[in-house]
Amino acid sequence: MRTTTFLSPRGRRTPAGRHPLARTAPLAAAVATVLALGAAGCGNGGTGGTGTAAAASTRPAASDSPAPTTTDDSASPSAAPQGTTAPGTAAASPQATDGDAPTTVRAEAAGSRCTVTDLTMRLGRGDPGAGQLYYPLLFTNTSSHPCVLDGFPGVSLIRGDGTTIGRPAGREGPKGAVVPLKPGATVEADLHTLNQGVRGNSCWGRPTLVKAYPPGSRDAMALATADPVVCGDTFEVGSVH
């Protein structure tokens, strides 16, 4: 029987039936197994790019809507809206006053106030007493309807050239009640001064006119008279009565 001999790559003789490729097949299979295991390890927990992308894909996606913010009004449930009263509280109410009603209100409650067109004015005779001198300033309702007066008239003494003598009369005594005047009725307010010599010897000049504003009026009335002559620097007027 003939025997066939093969030369190995390095020139060694190899018996028939033992080809060099038969020795390398198990080695190639082992290498393939190792490579496969390495690839599986990389895919399950390695640090390569594929593993990182997978981990990132399992992270919850962030919401596009911003988180709700809390304002001062919503943070305080007990705060009441503007213009309303919170439960359990009472709205403040203005305090009523017990003071007297204004003069205009009291006068209108009793009737229409007398105006300069309703009245005439005259000066009564002086009444001296214990050095005091009083002149009644009289207002008469000459209209055809009733009216009322209350309070103090404004009185000044006027020279012939229209200038004021001294100063206007100051108010003396308390304010009186509302005085109703029927047609033809008269009310008076007393002018007060001193007799000469009671308080010094000086006196004001003699007037030409008495100018008077009836109580509550912005219009004046004038009366031609040479009285009163004010002495002792005392010139006052009382409330109508």
C-alpha cells in the first residue's frame, strides 16, 4: 500500500488523514465563542455608546409645561378680594355725630331764610345803663310771605367817603334760636358800646351810615344814621331775638 505524505507549511511531513485545517477548526470555534460572549457583555452593561443611549432612553421625559407658581393671593386662602369683607368680619361704618345741625339746615327746617329783599332796617334809640350803651338794630319783614332769621348780623360803621370806621362789630353772647318772622314782624340785634369816660376818653368818629349783613346773607343793607358813636374801643353785636 502506498503512503501519501504532505508537507506542512514549515516543511514537516504530515501523515495522510491529518490535514492542517482540522487542527485550526476547534481554535476558530473557540475564538468565535469568546467574541460572541464579549459582544453580549457589551450590550448588557458595558460602557460603550450603545449602553449609554439605552440608559438615557429609559429616563422619564421632562414636561414641557412649567410648574405652577403660587401667588400671594392663592397662598393665603383667608384673604378676601378687594372690595369685599372677609367672613367673620364686619364692614366699617361711618360714625354718626350728635352735633348740632348746621345753621342753614336749622333755618330751612323752620322756613325760608329772610333776604335783603324781604327786609327793611332801622336803628332804635340808645339805651344807656351803668355806663353801657345799647342800640337795637331792627329788621322788619316787609314781604308777603313768612321767613326766618337766626344768628349774628355783620355790622360796620361807615364814613361819608365810604371807608370803615374802626373795625366791624364783634359777636357778643350765645347764638340764639331761629326766629320766625311773619309779614310785618320785626326782630332785633343789639349793638353794644360804652359811654364816654367809662374806659378812657377816646371815641371813634361819628358815622354817616350803618352797613349790615342780615344773618346768613351775602348782601348788605345800609342805613343813614349818625349813631352809634363808639367809645372805650367797644363795638359788639348780639344774636337776633
